[in-house]
Amino acid sequence: MMHDKLIKNKWALTSIDHIQDDRGNLSVAEFGKHFDFRIERIFYLSNIGQNEQRGNHAHEELNQFILCVSGSFDIELDNGKFKNNYTMSNNGTGLFVDGLVWRTMTNFTSDAVMIVLCDRVYNDDIVIRDYEEYLTKVEENDHGK
């Protein structure tokens, strides 16, 4: 995979092809170039109130490639040991998130649209919605349980 920087916490900002001209913008994310998993599900979030939060959960195992195609939003990623914050916008950047990562999205602009490419269908996904349970799972994974 062509990540700019895949760090130990299993997430990375990735530059995608982003072309601007007088006709508008064209952004392209391609399998094998920008992400390396088979897409089984695509979902998008839109019309989110400015003070709303989304996410507030983790997945036991899930590859995701997150894109902002309009407006902007902030995303906080937490691997149980440290956190990173990113502002996502339609600027030619995608965010790869792999594995056990707590994510919270905030500060949506009124025109924000977030698209997420996933490597499994929802029924096969195990979602952790309790932060303490998440931290326990991280600790178990760190000790090979």
C-alpha cells in the first residue's frame, strides 16, 4: 500500500490523485495504489448537525479508507495509548484506518460529506461501543491474548 506514513497505531494519511482545473475537481482513489483491500461496503454520512458527534466506537477488525468529498470534519483516532487529530476536507487526502482504533468525528460543516470504503459488510463487523471495553481489548491484543 502507498501510505505516506503508516505508523504503529494502524492509521495513515494517504495522498490520492486530485486534479483541479477550470472545470472543477477530480479526485481518484484506486485499489493497489491508495488502499489495498477488497471493498465489501461503502457508506457515506451527510447532513450532520454542526454540534453532532459521529463514531465514538472501534471495530475489532476492519480496514477502512475514509474520504471527505465536500465540506470538512475533524476525526480523532485513538489506539489506546495515544491519539491523533486530523481535519478532513476535499483536498486530495484519504485516511486509512486498520484494526482496533477508536474514532470520533466532530466539527462537521453544513456541506460535509464523508465516504467510507470498508473491507467487510456490516453483519460481519464487530463494533465496540464502550470505551472501557475497547481499552480492555487493546490491552489483551498487546499481550497476545
